Amino acid sequence: MPATVIDHPLIQHKLTLMRRKETSTGEFRTLLGEISMLMAYEVTRDLPLTLQRIETPLQAMDAPIIDGKKIVVVSILRAGNGIMDGILKIIPSARVGHVGLYRDPETLVAVEYYFKLPEDVSDRTLLVVDPMLATGHSAVAAVDRIKKTKPQAIKFLCLLAAPEGVAYFAEHHPDVPIYTAAIDERLNEKGYILPGLGDAGDRMFGTK
Ligand code: URA
């Protein structure tokens, strides 16, 4: 499944501000939150609606409301939390899950150090979030693990993707649509996206 690039001018403008090296930690966080809200609008476009009988001050009507169980936003730690915070601002009733993985430096196998999802997700859509789809290894490992809980559907949302990451993810999880604000040129030898924006976690949390 090809990645969907959400190319709304507001998103593209804010992404450019985020990329600038002089953008401060506070501004970076605010912009990521704003972009995440805007992207959530597109990613949730196909949520099913049902009609509910309500009364306005003037008369009764059958009005649309979102049908089904609340969606679950699943943050891939730690940078996923920046996107999650933005999405929760416009979907405040969403449920939340967290996945923490690190790569063993010797075996290069993804090791899980934290995993918590709502109990039964068999009738829920999961929105897995991580700002940077670089090599795609951690996203694939996270979705491998998440699929064991047998959710109804999964979508993957990132801010920036590398072509290599999109290809790797699509090869392993062709059933999971990818949404991103941009697909950049390539990865460098350290696995950073070029031109990219640097280390999203460090820029968001001011850890470097
Ligand atoms: N993770 C980041 O934070 N930045 C990159 O460019 C690649 C992975």
C-alpha cells in the first residue's frame, strides 16, 4: 500500500519551521502538536458515522456521531509521544497505548522493554505513531508486536519518512496504510533522514 502524503499547506509550512536548525525545543514541540492535529483530521476521514436522535433548542433531528469503539493511539516511545499529545487534543476520548523497543547492539534484534495497550482491541482501530519512519525497523517490530493483540485495523502515522523506510514497512506490513507529511530524499549512513530535521526525540525533549 503506497504511503499517503498529507500535503496540506498548513502542514507543509509548519514542517518547514520544524526542520530549521534554529527552531527552539518549545517551538518544535508546539509545531509537532499542531501538525499532529491537522494530520489526525485526514487520518480519521473514514471513521464510520451513525445517526443519533438529539434535540436542538428548536427541534429534534437525527445528527451524525462517530460510530463504534474509541480509537487507540499507540505511541512508539519516546518520540511518538509528541504526535500522540497532538492527536489527543482533537480526539480527547481516544484510548492510549505505548510500545517501547530498543535494538540490541550485538544481535540487532528489537527487544521490548514496555508494552501496554487497552485490554481488548479486537474491535478497535489502532493509530500507531512515531515521527520518523527512517529504516522502518522499529516501526515494523512495533507493528509485529501489536498485531499479536489482533486489533480490528492498524494505521501508521509519521511526520517524515525516508523512501527506504516506506519500502521496508510496506514489504512487511502491506495491510497497514502509512500517512506522512513528507517523504524525504534518503537515509544517511547513520540511519538519519536527509534532509530531515535531525533527531526528533532530542529536538522535542531538548536532550541534546
Ligand atoms: N530518528 C530521528 O529522530 N531522526 C532521523 O532522521 C531518523 C530517525
